[in-house]
Amino acid sequence: VVMSVYNEKLEWLEEAVDSILHQTYSNFEFIIVVDNPLVPVHIRNYIENKRKQDSRIIVLYNETNIGLALSLNRGISVARGKYIARMDADDIALPERFQCEIDYLEEHGVDMVSTNAVIIDEESCELRKRESSPENPMPFLLYSNNIVHPSVVVRSDVIRKVGGYRNFKRSQDYDLWLRLMTA
């Protein structure tokens, strides 16, 4: 699991981290890349305490702010697993997320999966549902990015083969999906 932390609120980060640590599928490493050299002490302390409590957590601190794409690539570069799961520091994963995604990847022999999402506000109230791509997203990706980035699990060899994320301020995920389609 690769997650970048920049300036998220502590309560959001706590929910995000706990939702990963309480997955029904537990055989993973959780790489947290802190992309804010000036991260507040209470955030750093929280992350370090979680790292001490759970041996699956690996924390990388960027010396300078390098942005989301390069931070994710840094996490991917140290990941040892067969798959890379994405998570954002302000999102919440359902407890069965990894189990369902890994099962699907294994049963169907595909390189990547993503899920639908429930969009919530700052108080965790549901705003709307966002449907991810259908079983074959290729025709739809030509027109828009319908893949929910923090719900993706992708084979690590495949993401490395295309060079990971390119350093764009926006749409680095969309760029990656398009490159994965043609790999």
C-alpha cells in the first residue's frame, strides 16, 4: 500500500490509516511517504507511533516537497509486494477492499483493478457515489478518467515496466492508466 501525506488533517489521516490497518486481507506492507518537510509535530508523532505499533508500516520522509507523483514513485521503489495498492491520506477504505481486489486480480489474471467510491464531505457525510470503470475501461478512458485513483490495485511489475507516475501536477493517474493500456 502506498500513501503520500502532505497537509491532511490529523483526523482524516487517522481514519485513512486505520481503514488500511483493519483490512480483512492483512498480508501487506504500508508505505507512507511524508512529502512535507515541515509536517506538524502532531502528525509526525502520530505516524511514528503507528509505525512503532505495526511492523507493516514503513515511513519515508522527503527532504523537500517533491509532489504526489514523485512521492508515489518513491514508495513504489521500495515496495516488495506483487501488487501496489493506492490510498490517499484523506480517504477511507472499506474493510474488505483488499481481499476483494486481490481475489479478483488472482481469479481473472488482470493487471489492475479499481472500485467504485462514495464521495464524502469533511464530516464524513455521503455526497454522492462515483462509479469506477466497467470491466473493460479502455474505450471510456479515451474520453475521461473514470478510474478512482485511491481504489486501485495494480501489479507492481506492470507499473514499474511503464516507469510509474510521470511528474505532472495533475492527472498523473490518468496519464498512468493510458500508458498501462498500451503497455
